[in-house]
Amino acid sequence: MKIALPSRQDKIDEHFGHCEHFTVFTIDDQKKIISEEKIASPAGCGCKSNIAQVLAEKGVKLMLAGNMGEGAVNVLNSHGIDVLRGCSGNVKNVAQSWLDGMLKDSGLSCAQHRHQHACSNY
């Protein structure tokens, strides 16, 4: 399984659509991180870019994110990627917390992002 985290300087970037890159961890059957890859973030709003398709093609099944508009959530979901929001801190620590069953989705969307970038149209 692969999980992706919007990243800036090895921390969760609070603004999904403007992160430096996506850190992608490959997880084995024993729920251990076996590899790490960085995927460049496309220019523009996350929900309007092709990042969901790129991540899906790489085999990503889960996005661990900080804040994200409903449009971005919908686009990721439509590509078979589940989203867990409300994450913060070091990306490897966040991934490990998820593996340990310690994270739950905040259910909060970034309304400002949705309105500024019209991502709710997706």
C-alpha cells in the first residue's frame, strides 16, 4: 500500500494545493514503511491539477493531510484515494501514527480554500 502526505520541509503542509511536494511512503503487509519517494507538486490548485491522477497511477490509496477543501477530497476520492484530514507535524511521524491506529479524520474542510479557488466545482 502507498500513502501520500502533502509536504514542506518534511512536515505536513497545512495547505494541500500549495505544498512543495508529496511524500509517498510504501507500506508492507506488516504495516512497516519500506520506502519513501517525493513527487513534485504541480503548479496551481491541488484540486484543479492532475495530482490525483499522478498519485493514483503511483498506487497511492490514502492521503494524510492537514487542511483540504471538499473539492480536493472529491477529486482524490474519485481516483480511489481516501483522505484523512487534520494531520500535522513530521511526515514520517504522522505516517507512523496512522500505522499505529492513532489518527482519525478531523472532518474539517478548508472553506477559505474552496471559495478562493472554486475547488467545490469538482
